[in-house]
Amino acid sequence: MIDIYDLPQEEAVYQNIFWKGRTTGVFQFSSNNAKHLCRQIKPKSIYDLAVINALNRPAILDAGVDQDYIACRQGLQQPKKIHPIVDKISAPTYGLMPFQEQVMEVCIQFANFTYPEADALRKAMKHKSGEEFEAYRTKFVENAIKKSNQSTAEYVWNLVEKFSGYGFCLAGDTLFKTPYGDKALINLKPDDKIFSLNTDTNESFVNEIVTVHDNGEKDLYEIEFDNGEIIKSTMEHTFLCKDNQYHTLKDIIKKSLDIVVADDMI
């Protein structure tokens, strides 16, 4: 029986459960690879758990991004410095961009895209071909050159192209630390302040939210995999399938495709 008046302290929960990979039955953290990431990263906050969830995706694992994050987290590797604007956006995740929100923010702040344009680019990245995609690339590089130079602009575009292919959306109930206590992502609004991490000094600082981009509400569907993992997704969310292509959940159901799960890559 659990005594609700004597619940374990947050730090103890992380150290005794997540740090040791004792997460069998914990939503999104039951797979062997999720347990491995927990043991290596040693999460200390809800945000850390959101990062682990984002890293535990087939395409990210295949690209080795999880290993770069772990190396930086453990102090074995320093985040690569690219440009002050990009560095600030990717600072909480050691110069990497596992969240789609980070990719979109780079497009907006570094290449002067509007929010609708950044979201349209995110969707176009699924195909990475055609006149529309090339038009976005040209606009991105031309605008980014005004804040950097040709080589940096093209390098950042390549990063955006790389990370947008497997970036993971933060869940609406992900909690952020604020000066006034924890607050769910869905409840954040412009001018709210949240704590961010300076990866150079490992010190936190207060960041102000400038704009919130709302994609509206969509129906969620619960998916249970053979390994027991259960996730929730919209019909438009894409998954890597065993044909080595990304497909929307709608197409996966229609065509009876097999989704690649993390355990398949261990």
C-alpha cells in the first residue's frame, strides 16, 4: 500500500528507479533501450525524461544522436558551437535538436521564417524532394547568410534537414520548471518565464517565452507494440517502418505496415 502522505522525494525517485533502469511497466520507458538511456543519462527532471523519450526513436538511434547526447551529458564531449542563435536554441540538449520545436525555432530565428512557414517546412521535410522543398532551402540559406555566412548557413540547413527527419514533439503535459513552480507545456504562454540550462557553466537561467505556436487539438490514438510499449499518436504522425520509409499512422493502418520499434535496433 502507498502512503500518499509519505511519498518518496523526487530526487529519490529518479535515483532509485530511473538511474537504475527499473522502469518495467513505466509508460514509454519499458523497452531495453529506454532503460539503457535512463542508466546512462541519469535524469534529474521531467524535462530530462522528455529528452530520453525523444532520443529513444529508431531514426535517432540509427543516426547515433543518442550517443552524442550521452557523451555530452557525461562530460566526455563538448557541444559543438555553430552560431549564437542556434547555440541558444539547442543549449538545453547539448547542441542537438531532438525536438521539432527546436528545429522550427531555428528556422524562425536564424532564417526569418514565419511560424506557418516553419511548420510547412517541417512537413515538407518528410519528402525532401521537389520544387517546394528546394524553394524552402533557397530561402533558408539566403536569409541565414544575412546573420552568418554561406558555409554556416548551409551547415545549419543540413542540421535542420537532419533533425527534422526524426524530431519528436514534446507532449502537451510535459512539465517545465518556472520561477513559480512546474507548468505544463500546454499551459505556457508568451511572456511566461522558464528555466533553461547553460551547458557551458551547467547553471540554470531564466528564459522568456516570446511566442507560442499552436497547431490545435487533434484526436489521439493509442498504439500497443509487441514489446508491450504503448504510445499515443495522431493519424498524421509518421513512424519508421520496416520498408525503411516513414509513413503516417493512417497509411500504416491502411497498408498493414510494420513499425520499427527500438528493440528491433538493439
